[in-house]
Amino acid sequence: MALGRGLGSLIPSKQTSANAASHASVRDIPVGQIVPNPHQPRQHFSHVELENLIQSIRTHGILQPLLVSQLDPDHFELIAGERRLRAAKIAGLPTVPALIRDAAELEKVELALIENIQRSDLNPVEKAEGYRKLLQEFGLNHEEAAKKLGIPRPSFSNTLRLLELPGDIQKALADSRITEGHAKVLLGLPNVMEQKKYFHLIQTDQLSVHRLTQAVSGKTKQSHHPVRTTQASAYEEDLSLALGTKVTIDPKQIHIHYFSPEELSELVKKIKTRNL
């Protein structure tokens, strides 16, 4: 399945759904028969967004069917359309139009992620959690997961790294009290103590990303850590691409990162077969 085409190619509108009858079945399903998708990565929904959608549904109805898979004759699992289902329930609709699709487990996660990323962006932490699900629950490495989501592998890995931050910093990022730019600068600090110190400065001094970078750079210059070379960064990128995961190079050390036992096993196989 080509994931880069967007949900428009996967979920037809009500006007075009009749043309797709030979491939999938669209029908009105009682809202009480649709159970949530356990892989839904998004946990927070804007009240304003839902209010706008509720008013639109009351005026025009649901123009794009939900996507579900059938569990039994009377129950369906939601694959994509969480906001539309929530809004329909609040608006008091007894049924919703749904496209019934026989989706494999991995496809459900992919479709749910794609819809949320394209329709109403996940906050960076929710996006990272969704990425981690692909790795942990379905045995994908960074390169494979990034390809399925249609994004560059470094972008996938950098977003996933946000989960390395302390919980209070992750919450601040999810709540938009700091930006993803702030978070990336904090990730470059050597330990949690330093990360929390500068996180506190962001809030008390209202540091922009530029000012935070300057403050951190000043701290780095005062330390005695060796300066990284362009060659070391190039080697990191080459190894990351070859192994499909994050690789960091320190003086006399190479660190290969993995996020699940399955990914570790896959890394060992790659190193053995490629003689890396």
C-alpha cells in the first residue's frame, strides 16, 4: 500500500463512495457499535476544533466516511476518523457513514498515524509515541518505519529522540509551553541535570530558541569536551543510514541506539551479514 498518497486515496467522500463499491462497502453504522482503535496515537483533542467540526456535522453531515474494520456482525473497530466519531456522538447522530475495510494490524496503525499527522497535527510528543509504536509493536527499524510514513529517516529518528527528554519537559512540549526547537537544543545537552537547568531558564527568562542556543553554546565553550569534527558527523550519518537507527560517535567510542529487543536483534543481524 502506498502511504504517501494521503487519506484521500484511501477514504472516498460520500459523493465518490458509490464508485468504490466493488472494492469496499460504505454503510451507515450505529455509533454505539464502533469501538475505539487501541493504536490511536492522539490523546488530546482541541475543544475548539471539535466545536467547529460539530457545527459542520450538524449543518452538512459527515462528508467523509470513517474507516473501520469489522470485528463481528454487530461491532466494528475504528481505524481512522476519531475526531469525526467524537463529534458525531456529541452532535447526537445515531449513525455515521463508514467505509468497511479489511485492514491488517500494521495497516491500522499506519492509517491512524497518517490521518492524524495530515488532518490535525499531533503534538510532537504524541507523534513520537506513535512512531515508537511502529518500532516496538511491529518490529520495524527506523528506516522501514520512515519509509512507510513517507518521511526522511533522520526526521523520524530526531522526532523519536524527544522521548529521551525527562517527563516534565515532554509535558511542556506537548502543552506548547516550549517549542520543538527548544526541545532539540535541550537534547544536545550532556545530562538530565543540564536539561532541567536550561528548561527552567526557558520558562523564567522566556528564552527564544536562538537565545537558548547561545546560552548552551556558551556553556559548551566553557567545558573541556573535544570539538566534534565534520568527519565524525558524516560517519554518524553513514552508519545511521546503514543500520537504520541512531548512531553517535564520541572520542574512542561508537554508540548504536535501539528501542526494542527486536530492533537489537535486527541490528546484530545487519552487522554480522554486512561485516560492519
